[in-house]
Amino acid sequence: MGASVTKVGTRWRITYDFGGTTAEGKRNRSHEYVKTEKEAIRKKREFIENQKIGIECFPNQMTVADLLEKWLEEKVSIECEKTTKYGYSNIIHKHLMNSRIGKIKVQSLKKIDIHNYYRELQDKGLSKNTIRKHYAVLKQALDFGQSLEILYRNVAAEVKPPEPDDHQVGKTYKPEQVSRLLELVKVTKLDVAVHLAVGLGLRREEVMGLKWEHVDWQNRLLHIIEVRTAAGANEGKSIIKAPKTRKSRRTLYLFDAVYEALLRNKAWQDEQKELLGDLFQDSGYVVVRYDGKPYRVNSMSDHFLDFLKKHNLPHIRFHDLRHTCASLMHYGGVGIKEISGILGHSNLSTTSEIYTHLLDETFVDQLSVMDRYFPK
């Protein structure tokens, strides 16, 4: 057992010897190639030291796919929320397990294998941000394997993932378009949801998770203390949980238009209770169907897009109402710090990264200062 370093052409080869022979009668060993002698010697020493403490003393037949499944069931299922598990599971079962990388023995995984996997995802048309999610899954699973002493190094940690794409904000409505939208949604099932999104900048999961008990009528305040989401479009049940970050848990003032939209919705629900009697299910949610049952979380986006098409309004996503709220506040003179607090971002840099180009695309105020230095 042990390791040796040999120069082969312009590269250096590390031979890892696990001791004994394979079922075919060959010596139990594998090879890795690196660019420098220094790196080769480092890996040789690392392998030998790990062998001394019992890590990777013999080849393990576990594949990358096997490790991913083990990580998903023994760590993610226990420590993560259902929505997180769904996202990881989707990446593992739809991509990693069906790729060549999934069939590789986990102890034989090399940096080139991970690099090739990224290329494979790029060829499929996946964005850089999506590929970074695959990287996070693979790295965490290999970290898990390392903690169990299934492998002695995490090669994913040595491969740089793609740089993230710049934050892209979708389309936003101009003030006159917002006015027309709000007028059209009155007395429709979208009335209160649209007012909450474009008026207070609430996320869809915050709108769908809002309950009447979160509304302080006397002080005209709205408390965002829980959200309702779903683990994928095909999940039949919604998941109730606390907001993702501490800053997302916030209290917002109900200005007249939003306050009145809530009043209209409350009056409509009271009428439905009286009309349907025992058939009305008092779920306690603000946004509900005619019978009091809450909508599927994902259905709100579908209803909104259908509404825009029906009334020949410009196509935007429901989430873009939140972006519209940010742009309206900015043009109304609200500072970036206050916008960040209202939207519930975890920190100011998040707001700046997402909205800088949206809030001031041409830098009119800043560049106008330069005018004083140029001759007339």
C-alpha cells in the first residue's frame, strides 16, 4: 500500500496503491495526473496520511450515484426542509444519476469528470446559476462521503464552478400600467393578491401564506411571519414554514389602497360563509377559493397570466409585481435601504445587486453633475 509519483511527459502521475489484488488478479491501484510535481507530492502525502488513519485502505465499489442517494436519504431528508430535499432530489434523479458521472466509482472520481459534467449541462442549455446548484449538490454529497471516510478527498472542491449570472429582473409595469391593472383586478379573485404584491412587494409564498390573524386592523399593520410553498409543481400538499431569513420576517404598514383591498376581500369571504354555510371551509387564509379553501401555491401564477392575456395586458410574471413595487418606491423617492427592508432582503447588497440597473439605468442624476465641468 502507499503512493508513488512519476513524471509522464509534461505531467506528473500519482499511483495510489490500495494493497492486495482485484477480482481479476490485478493490483488494487488507480492513477491520477496533475500538472506540477508539487501538487503530485502533496496528494501523495495526503493519501498516505489518510491510509494511516484508516481512510481508503481499500477500493470502495460505491458509485457517485450511490453516494448521492445515500446523502439524500441519510442527511438531506433529516436535516433539510421538504422544499430543499425536492430541489436536490430533482437535480440528482433527473441529471446526475442519468449522466456518465453518476456511474463512476466515487473513489475514482477526478476533476476532469466534474469539468466534463459542467460542459454536458452547458450543452443542454442550462444556465450558469443552475449549474452552480448542481455543483453545490455534488460538493455537499462528496463532503458527506468524506465525513464517512468513503473517500479521502473532495475533488469537487478543487473544481471552480461557473461564475454566477448577473441578477436578472424581469419586466416591470410603469405607473400607468399599474393603475390599469389595479382597476381591472377589483372584485376579481386576484384583487387582494395583486395589491399585496405590487403594493407591499410581497413574494408569492408570502401572499399565499398570509392569514387573517396576521392582519392588525386597528394599527393597520401586516405581519409576515409564515409562508406557504410547495415542493414542486406536482406536490399535492403545501408546506407551511417560517420565512427564509430573519429580515423576511417583517411588519408592514397598510396604506389605504392595500388596506381597502383587504377589507373588500374580508367582506367577500364573509358573504361566502353566509351563502355556503357548512360547505364553506374557513381555512383562515386571506387568499382563498370561493369555498374558503386555499389555492395551490403555484396556481396563483397561472391565474395571473390568464388574467393578463384576457385583458390584453403586457406579459409579466406574478413575481415581477414585487419588482414593480421596488421600482415605484424608488421613483417615489424611497431610499435603497428602506426598499431593502420593505422587501425583506437579508442584506442591503442583495437589493443593490438585483435592482441597481433597474432603479437607475442611465445614472441621470450622477452624470448631470459632470455638466458643470464642461464648457458651454
